[in-house]
Amino acid sequence: LVSVEAERLTSQYGYLRISSFTDSTAAELESAIDRLEQGARGDAAGPLKGLIIDLRNNPGGVLDSAVHVADDFLDHGTIVSARGRTVDANFRATAKPGDISGGARLVVLVNGGSASAAEILAAALHDNQRAILVGRRTYGKGTVQTIMPLSDGTALKLTTSRYYTPAGISINGVGIVPDVVLRGPERPPADMDAADGGGAAREPGPTLAERDPQVSLALDLLRSPGRLARAASAIAH
């Protein structure tokens, strides 16, 4: 199944929806950004100025994929670390130089269904002052669990370590509070406009940004650097 969908909201701003993290997610995301950039160049509008990364209702999945995606947008810094009872349970992942978006501004959408690997990506981009988080508190799944088979055919599940954000915080049981917190009834993410994920012509009618209030707010933040900067200041304080 495809885990990444993409479309251009305007000639200068793109949208990426990551529904889960699989072994192919990083490659799918890189291909999607290539298509978005080609579309922007085709419009003679230059490179994309900003991207919305939608992690709403993303339950997580393959940790390495989330780390790879974070690395795609980061030039340096810690992505995630883990501390546990054994040597193997302790690790730290750090970013290598190179930002595939060329420094485009980022807004990440999250909600209570954003968990595990999705929270790791959101925290990595947030704590490295790379993205603004918009939405609702995330689920709070930040443990590494190991299955130990027993001789009678049953198995024992043990928590062997905890994940920590680049800021050194364990999100387990508490989640991540976005920079811009939305309140009131929550609508499910709206269906996307472009069937092929590459910015195809839209059918007549309201666009994704017009049908999805959270996408609309994120697009407004990307278009208004002053508002984005004020939201970003919450990361450092």
C-alpha cells in the first residue's frame, strides 16, 4: 500500500500526507517531493517555498523510515535517542547534511491519532527548529517493546527502552503538545484533490485547503512568515 500522497496546494506550497511508516515510506516521500518540485518548475514559479506534512491518524510503523524521513529535512542534530536496560537498547540517531526540500518552510499536522514513529518525526523536526506543529496533542507512544518466546508456546512482551526526543523528553504517556493547539470538535482529514499525487488538475469545487480547516491554517502560516516566526518562537522558549 502507498504510504505517502502528495499534491500542490498552490504553485509555491505543497502538501504531503504520510499515513504510516513502512519500509518504502522514505523512498515514496523523496519521489513525491521530486514530483512536486517538477510541477512547481513547470509553472515557472521556482522551488517550493513551503510544505505541509500531514501526520494526522498516522499510527507509526517502521522506526528507521521515520528517522530517514526526518534526516531528509535536517542538515544536523539529533533525530531520536533511546535509553534502556541493555547496551543494545541504547542508541542515538543523528542527521546527516542535506535537506531535500532546499530549506522550504515546514508545518506538521498532528492529532491524537499520531503515534510512535509519527511522533518521533514530529518531535525531530520540531525540536531542531525545523517545523511548526499544528493540531492536537499526540498519542504518547514512546517505548521499545521486545517479544520473548517461552517454552510453552506463549510469549512475554517486555518494555526494554524508551524513546527520547532531541530535547531529551520522553513522550510516553504524555504525547507532544503542538505549537498551535486547535480546540473544539475535530473533523477527519479531507480527501485529497489530486488522484495521482503529483498536482493534477483539480475537479471544479472546493480545494483541499478550503475543505480542511487544519490544512487551511497551515497554509496560512506558511504564507505569513511573521505568524510562522511567532509560532516558531515557542520552540525556543
